[in-house]
Amino acid sequence: MAAKGGGGAWKVAYADFVTAMMAFFLVMWICGQDQQVRKAVSYYFNDPLETSKIGTSKQPSRTGAVSDINSYGSVPERDSAALGQGRKSHTEWREKSGATRLVSQWVIADDKSLQYWQGQARQARTTAAASREVQEKQRPADQAAAHHLAKRLRNELVMEITGESKGLQQELLLEVLDQVNWVELAEDLLSR
């Protein structure tokens, strides 16, 4: 005769099911996050005890890691928005350039410089609205203004930043400035 209550074997199966569902939802949550969060989670699972900070190798102990980047760190709080200033970029997402953020902060740090570039942004809007490509509806006015202002930003700021430098120093500065997303900077100025 069977014992009353049917035994407890179902509890083991149910616990396995709940564990599998928790793992499934964790994986689904991670897949829905942006690249920075996925990297941070990857770093944690590669080195949960942070032993890399005490001199051991930063290389994953096995192949098949989620992230192919070997440096470790946490999700940067201020980089969660474009340019670190709390706005969303209209341009297609790509890995943020530190050079873009630094040039943006440099432009807005000085009130005189910021006022000048805001004036240039207003002028770019006016020029874009009167342009043939906007009149013929080949390009939206905001996009045309951003591209016009981006060209002006690049030309003027590159000359200003690299002005007195020569040789290797100038080449290094130009190399870094080549990584700046000028359209993103222009969109930021146009949105102010």
C-alpha cells in the first residue's frame, strides 16, 4: 500500500524546473541589455572573486567566454547615455569614443565657446532649411544641419587643437581626433 501524500519526489523535479526557469530568465535578461551591461556580467563570470586584481592572469580560464575583451571593469555610470550628458543620439549606435566625450566636454566647459557653437548651430539650421536637398526632401532638415555643423566643428576644432603642435605630437592628436564622432557632437549642440 502506498504512503499517504504521494512522497516527495515531485519536489526535486519542481526544484530542478524552477532552477532551469530562473537560469533561462537570467539569460533572456542579459540578452536584452546593452553591450556594456553584457560585458560587465561577462567580467563577473570570468572573475567573480576579482582575483585578477591581485596579480593573476586576466585571460579567461576557458574558451567560449561571452566577451572577447580581456580587460575588466564595471559598467561606467555616466557613459550610459551618449556623450555622458544624458541624451540619446540620433545617429546609429556604435561603441562610444572617449575622444568624442572629451571633445564634447571641452567645447561645453567654456561659456564663450559654448555660446559660439550654439550660434553656429542656429546658423547651421538656417543654412540647412534653405538647402536644395532639404527643399527637395532628399534629407531631413535636422540631419542636414547636423552634417553641416559636424563639418564646421571638425574643421575649426582640428585646427585649434593641433594648431601649434608639430611632428609626432601633431600626428598623434590627428589620430585621436579621427576617432571623434563629429555628427554626434553636432546633434548634441543642435539639441541644446
